[in-house]
Amino acid sequence: MTRVSPTEIDVELDRLSPVPLYFQLAQAMEHAIVAGQLQPGDRIENEIDLAKRLNMSRPTARQAIQALVDKGLLVRKRGVGTQVVRNEVHRAVELTSLYEDLADAHRTPTTELLDYRLGPADTEVADELGVDHDAPVVEMRRLRLADGEPIAILTNFLPADFAPAPDELSQKGLYQCLRSRGLTIQLARQRIGARIAEGDEARLLHEEEGCAVLTMQRVAFNEMGKAIELGRHVYRSSLYFFDVSVHSR
């Protein structure tokens, strides 16, 4: 239930620190959200009251609030104020792994391995990975859950030499497995889109048939520019979104 009055949180600001005050405030509010001090639907103080209480400028308070709006933790609603968003999975469009993003957000990630097969690369996969046609690649399909709730179906293709074993994938994220082999993802090319769920996707994601899903295709490269993996991922749109910040020129 939405609280009638805004929730105040304790904030300790170090005015001698080189860390900007807006960032210190944003971090304090984010910690309160993650720790459960601020619940989904809770209103926070407006920038005027926040600035007055913490003895800072209004633009500084506004910048802190906007930083959390950009991250998908807060939402501004006309006539209501600024509220904590409901418990969705929000993810910045950055070069990170979903498994580690969930862990960093104090969610509990788990993985169900749906399929794991070794076979020759088809033409499209070979072109994306920069390997010979019919080169041996591993195709893996996983269901990723957060706190027991399914949020994504992850399909990845890797050259056979790089591919983790099936039992590793149920214990940790793909990028963690790759790092344990001395492989570091340095750069990626990715495309985000949307479509209607196909095949068994709706059932696996606990959604209705014909639901919309978010999609992302990513080709990841190491520091030498060699393609390490091709990912074709499907996300549950009712519980998942990407954060994108845009700036004027």
C-alpha cells in the first residue's frame, strides 16, 4: 500500500569527500531501497524538502533523484510524487552478466539448464563467431530465475574449446565460468528488441500464450577482438526492463 506521507531516510553526507554530494545521496537512497527500508510504492521526499532537510542545494537533490529514476529504482508520477518502483528486474544496458547483476541487486539467481549440445556451427552462428562453417560449437539453453521467479531464457553459442561443462552452468553465471578459464569479455555488440513469445517460451516464463517478450542478441569479444560467445536471450517483459540514459549533444 502506498504511504500517505513521504518516507524520510537517514543520510550521512561527508562534505569533505571528493565524492559528489548528489552521488552520496543517491547511494544512500539506493541502499535504503535494496535493504527494504524503502518499499515498492513508498513515496520519497520531494527535492525541496530533501534539500532543506539535508542542507544542500535543490539541483543537487534533483540530480540524486534523477540518477535513481534513470536506474529504474524510482518513478515520478504526476499528482503523486516520486515513488519506489515495484520489484522488477531493471538492468542498465552495460557489459555485465545477468547472473552477477541479480546477485549485486541482492536477488538470488538460480539456473535451470534446459539443453546442452555439441554440434557443427550453422552458417549464421559461424559468421557471428568468426569460426569456420561446421566448426564445433556448444549450444546451451538456460532458464534464469530470480528468487525462484523465471525472468529469462538464455541461449548461447560458444566455440567448443571455450564452453563450460553443464554442471558449472547450474552453479554460476556464464561470464564467471569464462573468467575461470582466463577469458575476459572486453567488448560486445548487442541488439535489443521485442516480439511475441514462441514455442515453449510463455510456459517457461509463467506468462500467457501470445505474451510479448523482450529480446537481446549479443556477440561478446575478448581484449584481442576474438568472438567468445553469441547470446540470443528472451526476457519476461512483465518483470524485466533495460535502463538507457540518453544525453543531448
